[in-house]
Amino acid sequence: AQSVSQHNHHVILSEAASLELGCNYSYGGTVNLFWYVQYPGQHLQLLLKYFSGDPLVKGIKGFEAEFIKSKFSFNLRKPSVQWSDTAEYFCAVNAMNSGYSTLTFGKGTMLLVSP
Amino acid sequence: DAGVTQSPTHLIKTRGQQVTLRCSPKSGHDTVSWYQQALGQGPQFIFQYYEEEERQRGNFPDRFSGHQFPNYSSELNVNALLLGDSALYLCASTDEGNTDTQYFGPGTRLTVL
């Protein structure tokens, strides 16, 4: 069975600081990788996803993530965060062996951006 | 284009009771998955419904059951509620022909006293 590990449970940054949230997964086969975001009081929204091809994927709101297969990692980055990026971020993996789209999530990282 | 909707928004039950949560998938979607998100945790997969049948299940006891209707909407039932069942229950839908991305509803907050 696959599992996902997110390195930090809480991150506090000032506006304009750079962001990198770590995500590692354990699964030996082919995976699809996702980052979801949950803004306060809102539902989970897809930030970006990786299926194949270019390992550097760009998502909404200036976020990007890099898939490094040898490290089983899919870290999320943003060069300059804004106060509105305050939210909880979840990394998720879908193992492709089942043929079905079900997600295994990490525990999440709560990001607080101070103005 | 309506997204995934869930009802009710909040629910309070006592131990031993039974609860039913409802989900309507995004327009055009035929596959519904349910997740449990305990406080401070990521969502955990409960089960997935397609063509009115449960086709995949996570590590949850059979107190958790579900149903999918011909219009693709779905119910999650939990029997003999425990305090530990208190959580946000999320419904997600996807299109069987395009299973790459799941769209989530706002969730139902269940509190068991």
C-alpha cells in the first residue's frame, strides 16, 4: 500500500518569502501525484498534478512542484508567498495499479503567511 | 456548472446512533468516493462507488456502508457511531472516462457526543 509523508505540519512565513513544502511517497509502481489546498472555510481544491512528462509542473496561483522519481518526492514551491496563501496544503498520490482514481493523502501542512 | 454538493453541512449525533450523509456529484461525473478527515489529519479513503456498486474500499469497518443511485448521487451510512467517528466527511467525484482528477465537496462535519 502507498503512503505519503509531508515533512512539516506547520510553516510560518512572512509575505514575499519563498516557500517549499516537502512531500515524499512510498510506492514502487507508477503514480499520479497531486497537491490540494484547503483555504479557511473552503473545500479542497486542486492546486496542481503530475501524471507524466515534464517533472516540473505548474499550477494555479503561481505554485509549482517538481517530481523527482529517484527520491520519491514531489515538493511544492512558490517563489513569493502572499497573505492569501494562508491555507492547509495536502500532498496526495494515486497508485496506478488499481486502475481506479483513489487518493492517499499526507497529513497536511498548515501554512500561515503574516502580512 | 454545479460542483459537488453535500448535505447536511453539520450534524450532531450520540454514540450508538446511525447517520446518513448525502452527496451529489459534479455534473457529468459518474464515480463517487468518500473520505474521512479527522482533525489534524489528511483525508482517508473510505470507499468508491461506480455503476451503483462499491468497487474499492479503504481500511474502514463494515459499520461504514454506502449506496449510489441511478442519478449518480450517493449516501454514506455509519451505524453504531463511536466518538472516534467525529470528523469531516468528504465526497469527491470524477468522470470514469477521465479518472485523473477528483473534485471535492465542502464536506459534512459530524460530531459524535
